[in-house]
Amino acid sequence: MKRFRVLDYIKKYQIPIVVLSLLAGLLFALYMQSNQTYTASVVINYTNSRAAEGYAPDGSVIDVSEIYSSQAMTRVFEEMGLDYREYNLDELRSRVTVTGIVTDEDKAVQEAVNASGEQSTSQPTKYFVSFTARQSDSDNPQAFARQVLDNLLNIYIENYGEKHINNLMAANDISGLDERNYDYLEMAEILEDSLDDVLVSTNEGFSENNTFRSSANGYSFMDLYREFAYLKDVELSNIYAYILSNRVTKNLDALIAKYENRIENYELDNNANKTQIDAIDRVIASYVEMMKESGNTDITYEYILDDVHDEWEGADQYQKRIDQTVEYDVLMEDFVDNREEYEWQLIEVAYCEYILGIYRNGEDIGTALNIQGIEGTSDPAEAGEDAAVPGEGGEGAAVPGADGQEAAAPGADNKGAGASGEGAKGAEVPTADEKGAVVPGADEKEAAVPPADGQEAAVPGTGGDEAAAEETLPAVTVDYEEPSQEILDTAEAMISELVAKTDRLYEIMMEVNKEYNAFCGAANISLLSNIIVIANQRILLYAAMVVIIFLCLLCVAAVVLGRLGDVVDYYVYRDRKFDLPNRAGCDKYMETYADGMHPDDFGCIVLRLMRIQEKNAVYGREAMDTMMLKFNSMIKGVYPKNDDCFIALNGVGQYIIYAKGMSKEQMDYYAQYLKKETENYNAASDCKIEYECGMAESRTSGIYQIKRLLVQAMNNVRPV
């Protein structure tokens, strides 16, 4: 058997080993690339004052799950234009991770607090936020991961500012108002309520930050406040004046019924409020009476607020006084709330009666109806009267009286409109009906009872002092006339124009508020690092490791297979006594050339021992074996020992030699050398070597098939 040489086996299969190893590394790299994931990550830090306690600026608990909420991810889909048929929203949310970062210093502080027997309330303010993208998500998964995380953080910061910091946004409830089934006066009232709300919002926004200005449209909160205030004070007032002057309505009966129903509802509510106020009055009166009876007149607010409760909560430096609000204070707060609502509804009742007085027939209107607006006179100077436009803080509209004196028109929340500008044709002032309705003045809320016909009516002054009307306004009655189509179209056009302007300002305000939300969120949430995208699998490193592993495995396999081949060859295809391939080994070798043509310089040599049986009988088996082994060693020593020379023992005493690259002259030379070796041996041995030799070469014989070449060599066998 061949000697065990590892490098020989590896060298024999070196090309398949290298090719298979590289192929394995390539296939593994392709597989890993198809399953590669990329993680985009960033560190955020909550910077508001109570963030270490786990609270947002509005006092709510910081909930980091808002970062990857369904609403936030939905907006990410909108921003990136992702198709819900290709991406699953919940599946993308599941790839977002938020992990609190607790430093060693924070851990030490918590351990120290816990060791002292107290419970640590410290919460992490820094969080590690990451999103993982897969290869199947996009052609460029790295950019996809960065975009998703970037949009997610921008949306979260904006939502954080809107939810926990900035609550100024007023909803746009007038979009398409002119397309709904409202009467003209109702639309004007809805517009006024909406403008009041947005004025409050923009004013609060300016109060919170008077330097903020949107980079998108250049507006500040003060700019928006002025724009909305102009719409309310000028354009909406013109609409009120035009509607009331011309008694514009889509359905008179329905309008009157609505305002009558309002009055009934206000009166029902005020009955309940009056009951509550009377009950509180009785309690307060009882309290005061008891204080008088006690004789204790040296009671100050310090006693009521500070000395009623003298108990403390906690101990040592953590103690604090308990709630010092007494029930009497709560009682007064309830009284003020009920009284305020009661008075407000009285004003609303007066406003509704004012509107009913304008739209009803003349006998129901009573006095102080300026008929000029109804008759179409647009110039107040023709009647010797001055028209006044209600101010921003007024509660009613000033309407000229008969002799140039101003009369006060009641209205709730600026719902009374004065005649001014191009749309003003006059103004109407309601008076009290038979039951005596409350008519508030410009600066006072005192109720004035209308006098009987022919008596002077008291009109509140503008400076807060009471004043008597110099003259009595004449009673005027005008029957309701249905407004023309031109008037209706004009009113509708005025409202539509105001709705369009308000909608435009609302859109601008939404942009400003959106940017302000992001500004507020960024002021309380800082990014401590840029977004970093890393590949989760190091494909080149792993592929190189696979190549090395396969090289090692294939080398081992080559050694095992090579040695296994040697074992099989030794026991099946080799003559173990002479250490040469046997007949089966010779047949196997010839099979390699059976279907092909061998080259020109391909030779076949046949060596055959003679008189074997005779010599065996004469010299014995041992001597014969010695002679045959000696001849065997001579053949192996004479002919080349490489892969180009194949020597086989094809039967007893018969050797077949196939030699590549050996010419006829070289074969003759080897034959002469072998002959000389045998002669030297025969000279000193009794059992002499006698053999015959036959040779054939492809070029000289013209035979290029291995079996036919063997036959030709056998035919050329001659004794040596």
C-alpha cells in the first residue's frame, strides 16, 4: 500500500477543493444578502424639567410607545407613500424598539436611594430608538430604514408638542358652512363663534411665544390674530348689518321658531340656575348670621385659610400642609359660576328677543326700529343720524335715535351688529316687550325696564354713569317683506366670501401650528446623535469564514477519500506480493483509454518470464519466488517511477508496461538496460531469469487504441 502522505491527496484534489470552497462562500453570501437586515438607530433625550421623574410638560406620564403608535406609523405611510398592500403597518411597528439608557452613575444613585430604605422614582431620560429594515422592503434597505426612522421621529416630536405642550389649535368648523342648511343669521353666528375661538387660540399662542414665526409662510400668532380680528370686526359686522337691515332669511317661520325655542331653553336653564343661586344665598345668609351671633368679629382671611386646618402630612423635611381650601370658598365659587351663567343667559334671551323683534311683523317689534335700513336708505346723514359700529368688547350695537341720541342694542358676545361700511343700511334696536326684557348698555349690565308709551326711556351711558334719554323714540311698525333674490344672493355671496377667507386663514394657521408643534417638541426632545444605519450581518466576514471552513472540510474529505481509494486499490486492484497492479488494475487502467485515442508517443511493453513451471520443479518454490521477486524489482527499478509509466502484473510472470512520452528508441534503450541487469543476476544465480519481450509504439505502428496496441506488442514478443 502507498505511504500515507496528506499533501499528496490534497494536491491531487486541489482544484476541486478550491472551486467548491469558493462556490460555497458565494452561495452563502448570496443567501445572507437576501436575508440581510439593516438597523437605523438614534439616541433621544427628554429635556423638560420633570423628565427625570417620568413626566411630560403637561404632567402626564411619558409614554415612549407613542413613538411607534398606529397613528404615527400611519402618517409615516402617508409621508413615504407606502402601499398597504405591500407593507403591513403592524409588522413595521413591531420592528421599532425603544430602550431606556441607564448609565452606571444612574444605577449607583438608585442603589444608594434603595439602600437608604426609600423608593427611587428616577426614570431614564435617554432612550435608544431603532428601526430594522429587511432586504425585501426596498431596493435600498439602508435608505429605507433611515427614512422610516427619520419620519417617525419627526412625527413623534410634532405629536409630542401638540399633545403635551401646545394645545392652542382651534378646529375649523366652518368649512363648507355656506353649503349646509343654515339660515343666513345662523351662519353669521357660527362664524362669530368660530372666530372667537380662534382669536383666543392665537392670542394664547402669542402669549406663550411672541417671537415664533413660521418658516413656511412667514406668519406669527400675532399676524394671525390681526387677520382673524379684522374678519370679525369688519367683514362679519358688515354681514350682520346687511342681514338685519334687510331682514334676510331663507325661511321666516323656521327662523322665528328657532329663536323662540332658544328663549325657552334659556329660561328653563335659568330656572335651574335660580334655584341653585337661591339655595347658596340661604347657606351664605345662614353662615353670616351664625358669625354675627357668635360675636367674633376679629376674623381675617388668615384664619379662614391658614388656621382652619393645622395638620401636616409627612415628617421632617418632607412635610407639607394639607389642602387649605375650606368649604366656604367652594361655595362662593359655585355661586359665582351659577350667577355668571344666569346673567349670560339673560343677555342671550335679550339678544333672541332683539332678533325676533326685527323679523316679526311691525306690531310685535315695538319702538326704536330704524326703518331706513329696511326701506333701503344707505346714507345715515339723510335722516340726521350717526351710525356706530360695535367695538370688539361691546355687547350691543349703538343705533342712532330719532334726535341724534344713541340707543343701546342688546346682544350676547358681540352678536349685535351696527351699521357701518358699504353693507350697512341702518341698525335696529329692540325694546322690552310687555314683560319687561333686560336691555344691557354698552358698558353696564344693569337691566332697564321700558316705560309705557309716551314716557321717556332710560338709556345707559357709555362711561358707566346712568343717563336719561332726552327724548322718547317713536313707535314704528313695519310689516315683514320677503327680501328680493338680489338681496339673498348678496348675503350669500358675502358669507361665502368670508367663509373662503376664514378657511384660507385656518389653513395658514394649521401650517403655523404644525411647525410650532415641531418647535415645541424639539425644545423638549433632543437628538443626541445622528441617525446611524448598520448592517446586522457581516456578510464578507461570514463568507470568508465559510470558504475557510469548506477548504478544511474538503481537504479532510480529499485525504479520507484518497486514502480510502488506496485501501480499495490495494485490496482489489493490486498484487500485494509483488506490489504492482494486478490484472483487474490493468483492466481498469485500459478502460481509461478505451473510448479515446492515445497520443503518438505512447508505448506498450510486454515482459513475460519463460519456463516457470520447469524451474519451479527443478529449483523449488522458494528459489523460483526469489527469482521472480528479483525480476520484479529490476523492472520497477529500470522503468520510470511516475504517473506517465504504468507497470502491471497481468498474470503469473507477465508484465505489461504502458509509457507516455516514450519513443521506440527509448523503449529499446530500457530493454537493453533490463537485459544487462538480468545477465548480471544470472551470472551468480542457479535459477536464472529467462524472459521474452515485445514492444509497440503508436507512431511507428500506426495504432492509437490501447487494446490493439497491447495485441501488437504481444505479437512482437521475442525471447531475450
